Amino acid sequence: MRLSRRTALKAGAALGAAAGIPLAANRAAARPALLVHDSRLAESPAFLASRQGIRRFDMAQEAGSLWANVRRGLTSHGRIEGLTRWSDWVQLRGALEEQGFRMESEQRIPARIAGRNDLYRWTMRPR
């Protein structure tokens, strides 16, 4: 068998792609340390349904102490996922960035049940 430069490059690309699969799978499978949601939103139960056993923070229940908890480092244990309204997301994002978190993803989602169009599904990760 003769090894050409082209064959070597193809083999290297295939091995590199195969090596990246476990990393991508681990990243996708990483569980958040905290879920932030608002129980006043009709979409919250669906957001929480597949995430059992994860610490939750309900913005509707904690409205009075939300910012005190965020400033105290409520979220200092790892990745945070949330489903909130835009205004809540903007405020949380600023407070979390001050604590050293960075945005990993942000997606505007249609809120067909609630009839709103300003819900955001987001993830933040410690730096």
C-alpha cells in the first residue's frame, strides 16, 4: 500500500473529527448546576420537565430576594440555564457577568402558550 500526501491528510482529518466527538458529547451532556425560570410563564413546566434533580430558582417566588441572592453568589456552582423574559434576562446577565460568568448561548423562542414573543432560553458558564 502506498501512502500519498492526500491519503495522509484524509486520515488525519477523519481521526481529528473522531477525536472531537467525545468532547462535543461531554459538552452537550453537561448538566447545569442551576435552572432559572419564572413559574408565571406557561412554558416553564416544559422547560423543567426533562431536568429533574437540578437546583431551581423561580423568579416568581424569589422576586423580593432575587438580586440579593445573585449578589451573594447564589449561582457560583457552575453552569446556569434559564428561561425568562427579555427584561429579566438582561438584568440577570449583567449581574452574572459581574460575578465572572460568560454567556454560552442565547436563543429567542416563540411563546405560543403564553402568547408572548419575548422569552429567551439562555445558558451562562463560569469563566
